Amino acid sequence: MKSIMLIILVVTAIMTLQTKKMKNAVIYLGVFSIIIAFVYLLQGAPDVAIAEAVIGSTMTTILYIVALHKYKLYRIYINFDAIEINDSVYKKNNYNDLLKSIKTFCYKNDLDPMTIYTVDKINLKGMGKYHLNLEIVDYHIQLSYHRNDIKSEELFDYLSKKDEFSTIRKKIF
Amino acid sequence: MTNHSTLLSKSLTIVYPFILIFGFYIVVNGHTSPGGGFQGGAVIASVYISKYLVLPVYDYQLEPFKMIEKFMLVIILLLPLTIFLFRMNVMLPEFNVPYLMAMNILIAIKVTCGISIIFFRFVFFETR
């Protein structure tokens, strides 16, 4: 019985690692916890088995699912006008440096940045939190973000403290 | 957790009292059978956690929980100290079992409050 359980344990562990979807991995982890609790019981440690069953399979599963629900990408839209896509303007406005600074900020704050280059105008009203729109207005870089977006506010403060981005502007919608 | 399922809420409503009774059983029989304060407290706290699955609404006051938890910590420190300081375990050996039960119950209350606070803080306040 114990060896069968141990084999299933290894199988669920490999399944946890190999799944593509995070939610499936969380469920497999819960199954793993239940099976390892049963193994503890067979080994003669019912105390540990109860604790493992309650904490490992109930609480961590629910906590992981809630955390996955909260997990959001930080989307950065970079707006080009058709004229702007040539090297001189690109260098002059140092988008690359700006993006590097934004990425350092994101890694410090546990955000997952995702840059999207567009030529179309983005509908600003439809964007919620964790969306940032970058564009150039009157030779100044302008950030626009949702009014409740605290992280973007922090990002703006972080950028405007730096010398090379001191002329940066913000627009809140 | 915006769209909650009717199946889950109905079934968990039936299971609630059984989880509670099971938790109390683990706590009270902790000195003779497997289990104890920590495990029973975690089981009782899972009632609160599964209530979140049924109805994800923040209608709790966390301040009393915090107060009770700190108060329990003080009692858990003071009760064994007084008992061993006045050598009650030698003088009154018939009170050893009630002492163990009382300690289990105190630890269970502390663990329940602690895990509930951690969970609700995480679910309702910790955002990016």
C-alpha cells in the first residue's frame, strides 16, 4: 500500500511540474498534499498527517488560487506616430533608457512587465489598473494611467526623480 | 472569486457544523488521541476560510481577533509559569489532565485567530 502511494506521490509531483496552466498545478499540489498525509498516517504519524491535510491541502490551495486570481500583468503600451519611427527621434527621446528604468522599477516591485508597441490610438477609458500608456506629446514623454493606479503613480515619482527623465509628464484618466 | 457556484455554497453550508465539531473533537481529545491545539485550531480556521469561498464579502472585524490573539499569547505564557512556579503539578497531580486540555484549548483559540487574520489580510487587503 505504502509503495503504491509513494509511486502516486512521484507521479503527482511530476504532473505538478509539467502542467502548462498554473491552476492545474495548484490542484495537483493539493492532491500531492493529501497523498503525503496518507503516507504519514501509514508511517505512524497521525499528528503530522492531520496538520498536513488541513494546512497543505486546504489552506495552501485556497491561498494559491486567490493569489493566482490577484496576479496581473503590468501592460505598457508604447504609442508611435507614424513619423516617429525613425532612428534619430527614437534615440533622442531615449525610449530604450526609459524602458530599462521602467523594467528595473517593475522587478523591484514584483510586477511582470509586458511591452506592446502600437501605432493605433489606445482607448484610454477602457484600460483599468496596471495599464500604462506611453506617448510623446510636444516633445515630452507622457505617461497616462488610471487614477486609482498606485503603482503607476509610484513609477511616475520614481522616473521624475531621475535627471534624464525630469521633463516627463503625466495624464490621469 | 467574483462568480461563486451554487453547488459549492450549498454543500459547504451543510458541511460547516461537521467541520466545527471535528475541530473541537481534535482539540478536546488532544491529550489522549492524535491532534491537539494546533491541528484543531487549523481545522476550525478552515471554516472561516471556506466561508470566503461561499460568500466573498468582507464583513469581519479583525481588531477583536488581533486582541484575542495577543491576550492568548500572554495567558499561554503565564499559565505554565504559574503552575510550575508554585509546583502545582507535583502537589495536585489530579489536575494534570485539565491543565493539558486547557492549554490545548488556548492554543487552538490562538491558532484560529492567527490563521484567520493571515488569510483575511491576504485576501482583502494585500494587493499590488
